[in-house]
Amino acid sequence: MWVARVRSATSPWLRSGLIIVLVVAAANLWKLGAGLDSNPVLHRAGLSVPTQSGILPGDHTIDPNDGYTLQALARASVDQWMDGDVPYWNRFEGVGAPLAGEMQAMALHPFVLMYRLPQGFLLMQILSESLAGIATMLLLRRLGIGRAVAMGAGIAYAFNGTFAWLSNAAASPVLYLPLLLLGVEVARDAAHGAAARRGGWALVAIAIAGSLYAGFPETAYINGLFVCLWCLVRMEGLPRAALRSFITKLAAGAAAGMLLASPVLVAFLDYLPRANVGGHEGAFATATLPRPSISALYMPYVYGPINAFNGNTTSPNLAGFWSSIGGYLSAAQLMLAMLTIGVRRLRLTQVAVVVWFVIYLSKTYRFMPVIKVVNLLPGIKEMAYFRYSQPSVTMGMLILAAFGAQRMLDQQISRRQIAITSGGVAVVLFALAMYARTETRHFVLAAHYSVYFVGSFVFAIGAVGFAGWLAWNPGWNRRAIALGSLLAVEAAVTFMVPQLSTDRMSDVNMAPVEFLRDHLGLQRFYTLGPIAPNYGSDFGIASINQNNLPIPKSWSEYVLGNLDANTDPLGFTGTGRVNPVGPSALDEFLSHLPNFAGIGTKYLVTTTDTAVSERVVGAGLAPVYDDGGVAIFLLPGVADYFTADASCTVTAVNWQQAQVDCSQAGTLLRRELADPSWSATVNGDQAEVVTSGQIFQSVAVPAGTSRVTFRFAPRRIGLAWLAALAAVLWMIGVEIGRRRRWPFVRHASTQPSD
């Protein structure tokens, strides 16, 4: 009997969840069959070349940090886990840098292990999008939305604009937003009515911890602000006792979530005071998007595919738009959301979403009175709100759209309201299209641009028209499926467009990587292009280049003062120039050659180029490798990783251990970045690690033979792991102590019909 009950309760959402997974997988995997492989290592590592352009012009994603930070550093984290180490430190970037504290590597997240699987990056995307879609569906079901609409909305969120346009670390926390909202609703239901019970807050804790481990604090924080607003309005209508219980459950979930995330929070907060965070020191307080970008909010390709026409316009707005945008919204969802006007149920929730949307528009498109108020919130000035608020705005709009669709199914909507709503949305889209024309008049020689402009407008109007037609014809018994399909198909089409811009690439040329693995030892290389930062971390070969945020402040100062004064230390790539007409990266390298050698730089890596080869050979470097595409040169006078006083001899055991034989007391110098979280032992006894010179480490050693061992761990990390363990035990204890109950699906009598 109980088996039948479980099957009856779970099979509908299991079937719906499986459909979401299959749809998400299909929308991502088809491109492999077409030869459009977006694996970042092919496009970012500098070891592949395009063999054929994509079907459409432009780029398949906005931010190349899908490779430079997320894939490269995540795979470096996996390698450390597989070696039995916790990935607190990355010795392969710069002269060493915190890894877990850097956050974007997802170093302590369980899902990080997927990145080392074949096509692991793509599989991780499918997993994230599927979980996001399933959580959204379950949230909407709990809010009273019918199965077909909830499933369509779940698919729509799985294909949201952030997932479509950003595949770097900024998208990693997105899946936890619907999970957190679902946790809030579970807690609310557990706080009142016949279903009132102990517990109900564990999902809140898991979602908060997952958001933080996912590795992008800006997205997680802004999503959290939206959830706080949601929590406030969901307190409406609760009796006093239930309200107290609801608040208690939310507080317990938040506390447990923070405790669960203690290790990554401690690693991050330990690193932050010594980090160069670029514009995150307040430069984003009043930063906004170019106003013409508002036309792409509901017609995402009105300016063409990603970056397709940046070189075909005399206006700077288009490049500013693509470099700063975080996603888009949906015309059909706007139409359905407008149909919630007049709905009494969940009115405060509706108001909250509208307020959040107004804040988004004001802060993104520079309405200063609202910006000044919002900037009073802690941390907002340091965040690129205009980019990373997109997932929460999308979720709010989708919730309203689901309620509009459900209203359409549950009650007769006057044709007057349908006409006014459809016409109003069409006017908005037309106005946005005309506004876009003020920007496209700057386009020159933009082949086929009008196809994207007209196609975007027609697609948006068509989605609105179809939604209006469904509302106009209430007698059709397939409307629920049609509405769900509309939400899903519209989102899937806009999601898949960038995939068509994926260039076909040659295989990764691993031969120069293998050469460096065989000859580099504990020393480092510097690249002027091939083996792009931070792929040395991925391949296990130490590169002094990096392309990351944050980076150690002491290292960024050293780079500018001693290696390259014409680079941005956050993007010390060997290619980028602060002043395009100033010294080139090669010029700076040759003029600071002793400094490069002094930090243990053994090899220079370049593309094969006769002029470059002549210059570096003339400066004393020796050619040691050339495969016709990549050339490698040996620097003269390279410093060893470990060195000591003249009275000592040093034998490196590995990068963390050295044996030192001294005739008298001396000092061991280790060319790894100094940081207060480093500790050392000499023959098992604790020793002080001091900063030597500007950036390196040294330890005093006695006369005789000594084994010196270095260890990096963020300060108080042991307490953090104990706190996380305590949170796990707390949650298990509460779960054991309360009555068993399936947390996601209500009794069938409370579920809406389709």
C-alpha cells in the first residue's frame, strides 16, 4: 500500500523532471553532431585554430572566462582533489595564488569533479540547467501552478538568458535561486496549517550553501536580496504563531547554510584583504549599461548575434552592451505577466516582483534617485548589479508569467483586457525596435543585419500574438500544453542561437605542453600567446601569466613595477596592452629579462615568428622547441625555485619540501608568493615564514641537514570545517527527530489541475 502511495505521489514530478532533463540535454548536445564544439579549451587555450567559422557570425558566449577562470581553474582544483589535497593554493598561476579563496574555480563544490570528465564542461552545463529547471517547476507547483505550465516555465528558466549568454562562473549560482525560493515555500508550508511540522528549513540551508560554494559572490548576493524580499511578502496572511515559526525556520536555514559554507567563506574572507579586486572597490557604484541596450531586453538579437557587428559600427554602445550585459527577458513572459493584473491571490508577491524589476531598470539604465537608495545596501557599490541581477529578474518575471498563464486557464479573462494587454506589449516592442534603430544607424557594412533586426521583432511579436490568441480562445482544451510549450519553445530558440556562432576548431596541440611538462620542473614559463592564462593551471605547468580576478595585491604590484608597466595585472596575458601605442609585451619582457629570470621563469613561449625569434635569440635566449606553430625559448640565468646561503646546498623534494644541508645556520629562500596563511616546519618543528624581498618566502635553517616542509591553509579553516560538520549533524538530527514526510509534493487534493 505504501509503495502505491509513493508511486502515486512521485511519478508525475519524476516524469516531468525527466522531460526537462531530456529537453535540456537535446538543446545542448545537438551541436556536437553538427561539429559545433564549444568546449572552452578549444577556444581559449591558444593551442587550437579555427578550421571553419560558425553557422552564424559572432561569438557563442559573451565572456571568455568560461575557459580562463572556470574551466582551467576548476580542472586544476579537481587535480588536487585527486592527488589527495584540498585545493587551497594554486602554484601554477603567477608565482602562486589562493585557489579556494579565489572562488571562481568552484574548488570546494562537489560538482567541480565533473569538469575532468570527457566533455565535462558541457555535462556540467546540462546538469546545472536541468536542476534549475526542475527546481523552478517544483516551486511553481507548490505555488499552485498546473503541471503543464510549471514544466514549461521550468524549461524556460533552464534556458534563461544568463545560461544562454554567460557560461563563466557568474552563471554557476543561478541554479540555486529557484531551489532557495522552493526552500522558503517549504518552510512556509511547514510553519502553518494542517501540514505544520518541525523542520522544513533544510532546503534553505542547502541552497544557500550551494550558492556560495558555486563560486560567484555577486550573483549569489543579488539573488539573496531578491529572496529576502520574497520572504518578507510571504509573511503576509500568516497567524502570529505561524509567522514566528516561519521566521524561525528561515533563520535556522540561513544559519545552517552559512555554517555549511564556512570553509569557502573563510577561504574567501582570508584572501580578500590582500587581493586586487579591480573595479570591485566601488567603481561599479554608478556603472550602467548603454541605454540602447534596453531594446535587446525582450528582443535579444535585435543587434545581431553576440559581438557579430562590433566592428561594423561607429558607436561604442554595442561593444559596451555585449561586454557588460548579463542576459535577457522574454516577450511571451511579459505578455503573460501582464495578465496577472487584477489577480488578488499573492498580490504582495506580484508587487514585490514589480518593485524588483523597477529597481533593475533604474540601476541598470541610470536613474540616479533609485541608484542612490539601492547603493545604501551593503556591498552593492562593489558589484556589477547591471550584469548579475539578471537571473533574479528573470525568475520574478517567470513567476508572474506562470500566474498569468494559470489565470488564463482557471478563469475567463475579458477580451477587452486581452486586447489591451496584447496591444500594450506590442506597442512596447515596437517602441523598443524603433529605439534600436537610433543605434543601428551607426552600422556600416553590416551584412544581413536587417535579418536579425526584423527576425527579432517578428519573433517577439509572434510569441505575444500566440499568447494573446490562446487567451482569446478559452474553449480550446489543449491550452495548458500550448502555454507550457510557448514558454519552453521561446526560451529554447533564443537559448540556442549563440550555439550557431561556435567556430569549428582544430584539436588542441598538446605537444608544447608535453615539452614543458618534461623540462619545466619547479620553474615557470611566460607566454606571449600560446598556452593562454590560466591554462597552465589546467595542464599542470607553472605560468607567471594570469587572467583572473581577484589576484594577490602584492603580485599585481610586482608585475607593474618589475615585469611589465604597460599591462593590466589582472590580465597579465602577454598580449593585452593598457596603452596600445606603448611598449609591447615582448618589449617589456626583453627590457626586464633579469627580473623574469629572477622569479624562476625558465621558458618563453611564443607563436612561431621569425622576427620574434631573431629578437629573443639576440637577447640571449636559446631556441629549444618549434613545431611550426608554437616556439619555446630558454632564458639565461634562471633562478632555482629553492635557493639558500652559500654555506648550504639545497635539494628540492617537491614544490612543498626541500632538504637543506648547511655547514652553519642559514636561510632557505622559496620562490613562491609570500602569504600570511603559509606555515613551515623544519625537521618537524614549527618555523616562521618571513617575506624575502618583495614577494617570496624564506625560512631560517640550522646547521646540519634539515627537511623543510611548507603548508598553505587559510587561517581558521579548521574551525570552518568543524562548523560545516556541526551543521550537517544538526540537520541530520533534526531530520531524524521529525516525522517523515515527502518534502516536495503536497497531497494530491491541494495540487491544481491542468
